[in-house]
Amino acid sequence: MANRLTYADSGVDIDKANELVQRIKKIAKSTPRSGVMGEIGGFGGLYSLNLSHIEHPVLVSSTDGVGTKLKIAFMTGKHDTVGIDLVAMCVNDIAVQGAKPLFFLDYLAMGKLDTTVATAIIKGIGDGCKQARCALIGGETAEMPSFYQEGEYDLAGFTVGLVDNDKIVDGSEIHVGNQVIGIASNGLHSNGYSLVRKICFELLKLDVDSHVQELGTTLGSELLKPTRIYSQTIQGLLKDMPILGLAHITGGGIAENIVRIIPQACQVVLNKGSWDSQPIFSFLQGAGKVTQKEMMRTFNNGIGLVAVVPESAANDVLERLAGLKEKAYVIGEIAEKKKSKYRIKWV
């Protein structure tokens, strides 16, 4: 009689997956639960909306990944921070539109399910959800034999938030004379890692355990710093500050994200040297001989979030940000767009 094959013989272990679900349930229960119905393990995540405080509710959603920063996690064997990155990349994008994040779902795919690694990843997602004050309500863990190289995986996330239609932050009221305030990042966040890896590992021949004097730490530790989550800071500003526009400085860097929120008739004038940047940026620029233009369209360069405010409110906003333990700077202003095709100018 021929051997009787099981799904496990093909590389998919259902028992391991069930064990992981039990671990995920504990992590999910540690995230904010208001509105959550049921628990992890159902066919879909249930969330009951409380709309008593909102006149015209609008749902805001975003989906994203962590990109090639995952390669650094593979190289270091440290997997408990990329989940924070995943939450940040999704939550920051809805927060800049004024939305409070409600819930989060994730997708994790591996060639062979490693429950220890998967638990570390999802623990990071739980930590990110706590920072964002949203609930982890579900997700998918896919075991896909021969699809990924050994020890590698991919991550994607999805979040939904809520905002009153009258309080959506869309930049439509931005005009000439408004001030541009930059709020500090803590390093690279989750963008530009393909260039980072080329400079550090191909050009400089470093490895993740190399201690880099300019950085004061190992390369791996610097590159794995988790992306900052700004949702609570943003809500602290929107409570009573006149915020006209907000931009998450993500893929495309400073140059391509600020212009996404300003009217076509305007341009952004940024002041060089008006903020403090972390050493990683000058290190990469010098080592890779990267032009300033390329730096500004690839990395956040020390600014993770931008707020556009009336000139009369700039000092009050800076004081509020200081009270929220944020490093913030006036980095420029909104000006009338000239004949030039460029919508961002450096002075």
C-alpha cells in the first residue's frame, strides 16, 4: 500500500498553526479592547462602533508593509520590533488625516512556520497596537513551503480608524504664510532600506554586529530602531490646536511627502539646518556619496511628521509638542508657487 500522505508531509503543520493561534490570543487580549467582539480565531474580526460622540462618522483605512527592513531582522535574528514598524506604517498614515485608529489586522507568511519567531513578530505588533491604542483583532499566518527562503518571511498590515467628517485634516485650508513644523523621528523608521543595505553591506562590507563609532552602537541595533507611532501626539494636537495639514514622512522622504498636503498654488520653503538630524543620515550620506536631493527624496532625515499651522499659532504648537515630549522645530513656511515646476524649495 502506498504511503498515506498528510498535509504536514507537504510542509504545512496545522498543529503548529493552532499552537500559534493560542499565543496570539494572549497578545491580542493585551491590546485595547473597547469595541472588540469575540476573540482571535473566528472567520472575521468583529468591532462594534460607538458613534455617539460623532455627527458624521468617516472610516479611514490604510495598508502597508515593512519593506526590506525585514532583511535586517533576518540578519540579526531579532524579530520583536518589526511588528511595531508594521503598525506604525499603517497607523501614522490614517492619523495624519485626523483619524483615531480603532483596530489592526496582520498578514504573516513564512516558508516553514517557526512559532518562536512568529510569536516574537506578533508580540511586536501587539506592542505597536498598545502605543497606537488600537486593538489587534485578527490576521492571517500562512505557511507556504518552498515559497520563501529558509528563515525569511513577509509582513503586511491593515488598520481602520474613525474621524468626524468635519474634523478631517486634508490640507485644504493651507495658504501662503503658514508655518511648517517638523516633529523628530528616531532614525530611519522603515524607508530607504534598499539603499541602506547597499551602502552598509555591499559598499562598506559591514555586518549587523559591526560597531559603528559615528552611531555609538552596532549597525544592527541602529537599523532595527522601530518606527515612531505618532497617533497619540496627533490627537494631542488636534484637541484644540489649529492644525491645517499633517504629513507622515514615509516613502519618498521629506521632499515628496510634504507636497502631498499643500494646495497646487503653493510651494514649501524649507530652511536648511533648522532641525537636528540623527547621525545615521550623515553617516549614510558620506559613505554612499549620496546627494542632498537624493537624501531628501529617500529618507526622513530626522523628521518623521510634519504639521502645517497658522503663523500666529506656531509657538503654541511648539509648546504643546514639548509638553507631549516631542522634539519639534519650525523648519519652513508655505509660499506662493512661482513659475518653477518644483513645489519644494530649500533656502
